[in-house]
Amino acid sequence: MTYENILYEVADGVATITLNRPEKYNAFSAKMLHETNDAFRQIARDAAVRTVIITGAGKAFCSGQDLGDAESVEKGFMEHVRSKYNPLILAMRGLEKPIIGAINGVVAGAGVGVALACDLRILSDKASFVFAAFVGIGLVPDTGIDYHLPRLVGQAKAFELIMLTDGKNRVSPQQALDLNLCTSVVENDALMEQARALAVKFATMPTRAIGLTKRLLNGTWDQTLAETLDMEAQLQHAASNTKDAMEGITAFNEKREPKFTGQ
Ligand code: LHQ
């Protein structure tokens, strides 16, 4: 598929998706949403991709739904959210490869949902979060924000952020770091270099073990300790049968660096 509203490139085991409607602060048009969903399907299929970076072109990461795009919502908001946004968030959380959010600028609306569905986020010092965009136009948060945000910051803080951090009272990079919303804050010019360095590191790690770890951490919120212990045992069995686990253990015993292939 040829993309028009996103950029997609693969190099060194890393797929980079760039949301690319900078004049609209990378708001989701129907096309951009379709293309982003397609890119994640392609990434899931492509064994050569072992890590993902998602970022935005220009000044913003993503301002959420394009509020001028009537085509997107002609079948109603519920249908649009269910058929377009929910599959994207589920695809990101279900993808058994790490996803790095390289957050280059402002994040609002469904853009917040996409940012929080990444496995971790690196922020530019020009980034900011606007959690109150939804309530600012009389809507409720969607795209999994009500699931991920309380788990990151606690329920009361999530409520506070969703109500009060509007365009004039944005969450700054330092506040985001203090709130556990990101891994690090870097100078804007260094953002992509830092994100790529981390992505390349992930791409040389045992991809199956990373994917299975992601599955374990995804599951843990809804399980008892006993269920988690059992899932750990099952996935340890699965991990132990990968080529990378065999290589890791052999390399340890041979006192050399392992060479992981992602298999
Ligand atoms: C935009 C947008 C935008 C279009 C900036 N759309 N053009 C799901 C399904 C169904 C229905 C509804 O919703 C959802 C989920 C959602 O995502 S709802 C929430 C939608 N997003 C928002 O409400 C955020 C709207 N944007 C803003 O509040 C501000 O633009 C922020 C705080 C992001 C940035 O403010 P500024 O730095 O002051 O920039 P700006 O407002 O001047 O925006 C720059 C340009 O981008 C501007 O265009 P222009 O032609 O005037 O230069 C904006 O119109 C455009 N833009 N967000 N979502």
C-alpha cells in the first residue's frame, strides 16, 4: 500500500512511522488512521521488523481526531471509534515487538491514546501533553486513555489531568517525566537520534522474549498472582524453545556476547 498521510520506512530492523499532516498538527484524517492501521498490520507480518518508532512530522506529535474531517464520523462517533481507533490501540498493545513513541511536540485527543499505547516514550523538550482536549469539546477520552493513564499516574491524577490540562495549561516535559509518562526528555534536535539508538538496541535483543514479556505485562492488570505465575511458567516454556534463548544460554556458558536473530 502506498501511503499519503504517513511516512513509513524500515532500516536496521526498525520500522519508523511518521504521522505526516504537519499543517493539521498530524490530526487523524480517515486516511491517516487507515494508513496507520495498515502499517501496524505490515509490521506484525514482517519478521525483518524487530522494533517500531512512531513520531510526528513538524511541530506536533498528534492532535487527535481531525475535527474538520466529516467523512471520518459520517457513521457516528461510536462506529468510528470502534472500527478505526480501537483496532489501532489493540494492534499496538498486541504487537509482540517494542514500540517507542518519539514524542516531538504537542499531543492531544486520540494522539494521547496512541502515545500511551507505546511501550515507552522519549520526549523532546518541545513536547507537551494536552489531556483536556476531549472535555474541552464536550467529549470523553477514548483510545484506551481511561485504561492506560490511571495505571501510569493513579486514578485521581488521571482525572485531574483529563479535566484541567488544556491548551493553556499543558503538561510540560519535566512534569511528564515526574508523572512517569516518559522514559526521558532530550533536546529536540537529538530526539530521533536517541530514539533510533534505543530502537536499534531493541532490534538486536531477543525479540520473542521481548514480545512475550509484553504479553505478560499486558495481562497482569486483569489477573491474580496465581494466574500471573502460571502465565509466566507457560511463556517461560515458550521463550526457552526459541533460538535466541538457546543462543543466550550457550553464549553465557562460552563466555561470549550473544548474537540474537529474533527467532
Ligand atoms: C487541527 C487539530 C485537529 C484539525 C490542530 N483537527 N485541525 C475520536 C472519534 C470521533 C470523534 C471525535 O474524537 C475522537 C477522539 C479525539 O481525538 S477528540 C479530540 C480532538 N482533538 C482536539 O480537540 C485538539 C484540538 N487542537 C487543539 O486543541 C490545539 O490545536 C492544540 C492544543 C493541539 C495545539 O494548540 P496550538 O499550539 O495553539 O496550535 P493551533 O491550535 O494553532 O493548531 C495548529 C494548526 O493545526 C491549526 O491550523 P491553522 O490552519 O489554523 O494553522 C489547527 O486548526 C490545526 N489543528 N488540531 N484536532
